Amino acid sequence: FLAKGTKENIHIDFVDRSGAVTTLAGSGPTFDVIDFNDAFKVTAGSATAAGMRITVLLDTTVGGVWVVGDYRLLVKFTIGSQVIRKGPYPFVITE
């Protein structure tokens, strides 16, 4: 849950079960947020990566204060020739 009108860091940890990838640093992570009407609130927002963690600064005031409801976070990053999109990671905006 995120309070309406806030800016918060969201951390997403990944595990490569093959052990081939040990860091996402340099993977150029970005993120999208889609609202309950399937409209994009954020497209290709900048994220950071350290180790196997991607951090997104989720600003719920982009384009005006977001309304209360359900949202989906998706992250994208590049490993070698693969462009990987993970999610959705659901979250809720509350009063």
C-alpha cells in the first residue's frame, strides 16, 4: 500500500537460479506503471540496480495526484541480448 501523493522507493529482488547473473548493475533498468483502467501512468521511468536488486522511485504525483485504486508495476532490464520484462507487481494507492 502507498499513500496518495507520496514518493517512495520500491525494491524488487531477483534471483538467477542458474547462477549466471550475479548483478543487474549496468542492465539499464526502467519501469512502467499501469492503472486500474489499463492506462499507463509511467512509461519507461528510470530505475537503479545494485546487485540483484532493482529500485524504483515511485512518485504518485506524476501527471497529477493518482487516485485511490489498484496499480501494476512492471520492470524491464537488459542482460546480454535479452530484454527482460518482469511483473506485474500489484500495489494499491490509499488515502
